[in-house]
Amino acid sequence: MSVRSAGRRFFPLDEQMKVRERHWSEQVAKLASWLSGIVTFEQAQEIMEKVGQIGISGSSIWRQAQSWGGKYKAIETLYEKKAQGIEGEVEINPSHSLGRRGVAMDGGMVHIREEGWKELKVGCVFEIEMRKGYDEHSQAEVELGHAVKNTYVAHLGGPEVFGWKMWAKAHQCGWLYAQDTISIGDGAVWIWNLVSKHFHDSRRLVDWYHATQHLANAVRLLYGEDTPQAHRWYREWSTQLYLGHADRLTRVLLQKAKEHPKLRKELLQESGYFRNNQHRMDYLEMRSEGYPIGSGMVESAAKQYKSRFTGPGMRWKRTSIEHLLPIRTSIMSGNFDKMWRLAYSSPPN
């Protein structure tokens, strides 16, 4: 029976203990789920035992991650369904426009039991902020566009679902009210198909470093590794590429393919890469207008996912990784606590 004293309410000792136990149980579950998105379940067990003096098995941590990860996934699905219903239906009021936004997409491989290596599609939604930096082309300190406030998306499966996940995240980040937008990716066809579907009014740019990798491969084919002629040719044509002359590089590589029959197939492949993407290679213009021209923000994200999911001997059940991905994503995006509050207050499954 409760009593009142000086306007304050007190509960019997056993009821106070139950309240503390419920709170402790939530904190243990939250900590176990959070750690599971950063380190292996065995490492999470060791951390909880040594740092928190909490005795819990690795299998119990796995179960907590599966349960709460499933709730996180359900919340993501609700956002995606909402975003599908509003795509293209919102009229923008210019007076309410935000700063500039961008999206970048990439992929990495994870090993799934009974399926082998599968592509994990990874995306990043970001804001663009001007900061002082070193421009390797002008060799001067200038104001450069940087990706900031990055949030992430990951999907183990085809581009259709991933595209809706990207659109939902972009919508959450104010895409519809952005002053201007850009989409960055490598030359993968699936990326530009998704951009055409969901981000069709954004500027488009092939990541500078992927483009120069293709140029470097063509140089290696023609002039070998680390030769004076290779260095000269690369400097000349990387400058031309930066200035927006991918069409010239395309023609030169076509001519080289005719001159070197043994290298014809490889050189035509590199020529085709620049021909297919030349309308997305306006690097000087984009840089001068304050946009990032690299996809480091999403490549870094792919590495962060791989660091958790592709350790030595890691083989995942599809359902297990699909439940853990939303936890890893929320940690990387800096909104784990927000997602936890939503999941904890959501109705039971």
C-alpha cells in the first residue's frame, strides 16, 4: 500500500525493486544491442563483463540484437512506406528551402550462408558545407564543398528496395526542401537507374577517383607501371578529364585500341566507360560551384559496414544480418538513441 508524505508519493520496497529491475533490464538490452552493432557478440560479452560487471552470454546478446534489430527494421519500413506515398507530391515553397543536399551510393560484399558472397548496397545522404581545403589541381588553399552530417542506408538485396530506402532517408533529411542537390556514384548502371527514378532533378557526377582509376588502368595497359611515359600521359589526361573533356579521352582511347590490336578489348572497355559517363564528368564546374567531386563519404561507409560484417570466418544467416544492419546503420548515422526510444515505445510485435 502506498503512502503520501509532504506531497511526495512512495512505493513499497518490492515495487521499487521491480521498477529498478525493469529499468536495468532496458539498459542491459540497449547496451547489448549497441555493442553488437560495433563488435562481435563475443567481444560484446567480454566488454559487458569487464567494464559493466554484467554477466551475459554471447548468445543472449545475439538474441537481444535480433529482437531489437527487428524493431529498428520495422521502423525503417514505416518510413519507407510513408516516403513512397509522398514522392513527387509535395510542392516546394522556395522561402522554406534548406541548404544543399547530396546522395552517394556504392556496394560491398558480405558472405551469406548457403548463398555465398552477396552485394550489400550502401548509401549516404549528406549536407554540403564549404570549408577551406587544398585543391590538388590549383595547388592552392580554396573553399571546397564537403559532405557533412552524413546518414546512411544499407540493404542486402536488389536495387528496387534499396532505392526506396534511399528516398526515405533523403526525405527525412529535407531533400524536398533543399536549395540544390547532387547524386554521386561510380559507373554502375543500377546506381544511375535509381538516380533517374528517385533523384531525377539532382545534378549527377561520377566519382572523380573512380574515373581516374579507369584512366590509370588504360595508362598501365599502354605504357606499363611507373614509367616516365605513363606518368606524362596520366598527368596530361587527368588534367583534360578534370577540365571536362571526357569526350576527348574517349576518342583517344578508341584510336589507341585501333593501334594496339592485342589490347583492343581492354581499351574499348575503358573508352566505353568514359563515353557512357561523360555527361556526368563536369569536375571543374562542380568543384567551382562548391560540390564535392569524390564519393569518399559512401566508400567510408562501405568500409565501416565491412569492418563489422566481414571479419575473419564471418558467415551470416540472411535473417541475422538483416536484423543487425539497422542497428549498425543507426550507430553510424548517430541516431541509435532516437531509434531506441521509438522501438522501446512501439507496440509489441
